[in-house]
Amino acid sequence: MIDLDEFDRRLIELVRQDNQQPARELAQKVGLSVSAVLRRLRRLREEKVIVADVAIVSPALTGSALTMHVLLRMGQSGPRRMDAFHREIRLHPEVTGAWEVTGEEDFLLRVQVGSMEEYDRFTRRALGEENGVQGFRTLITIRTAVDESASRRPLRLGR
């Protein structure tokens, strides 16, 4: 684990909220020089404290107006079958999140599509018996109550 000081922690919190802030603004907010901020950010990226810089695009622009949460049960849940499904489900761009879970179901999928017809095509292609799926249940999102952003979680890094 990397050793982080208060400057690192404050920088991380700021870039979690908006990683497009200019270095001069970050420097003013944390009380460092611009070059020190740039050095620290480069080190945080190199040491994989910051693992990605991404843009979150409006689902309307990607043709993903509908979000479904799909609970599915596998016919057999041995390691080979589960690993095969892990590999298979990654091939479908409609799947924007997937988790192997405990309980009666084996997987939880977040599926984003443009229409119910597109969802129907996805289920026929990806969630059939040939992929080991015994059954599934779909929950359709009406509206988002809490954004799924990881930046909502407090920072817990070692000193």
C-alpha cells in the first residue's frame, strides 16, 4: 500500500469529484505548487491509486435509455460453468455491470438498452440454456435515486 499524506488525500478527493480541474486550481485548493500537484497526480496514477480517468456519457447518447437489473440463476453453478458465464457475459455490450452474488440467484446484471425489443433480443442471445442460465428475473429502473458513482464512498487509504 502506498503511503499517502494529507496533500495526496485532498488531491484524490478533488479529482474524484472532477478530474478535469486544471492543476493550478488543484494547487490553490490544496496549498501546493502546480508542479508538485502534477508530480503527485502522476505518482498516484503510476502506483494505481488512481486507476482510471473516465468520462461518463449520457445514456441517451449511447442508445441506453432503459436500465434493467437482471437476477439470474444458473442451471449448474460449478466453477467451470460460472467462469464460462463470466467470460460470455463480457461479450455483450448491453451489460454495463455484472456481479456473482450469494443467495437464490447466482448473478446480478445491469443491462442498458434502447428499447424493450432490444432487451428481448439480448435475453434470447445471452440468457439462454446454451449459456447455462436456468432462469432470470428482470427489474426495470424507473428513475435513479442514488448515483452509482464510487466517489460517494469516503476515502479510506492507509497512512
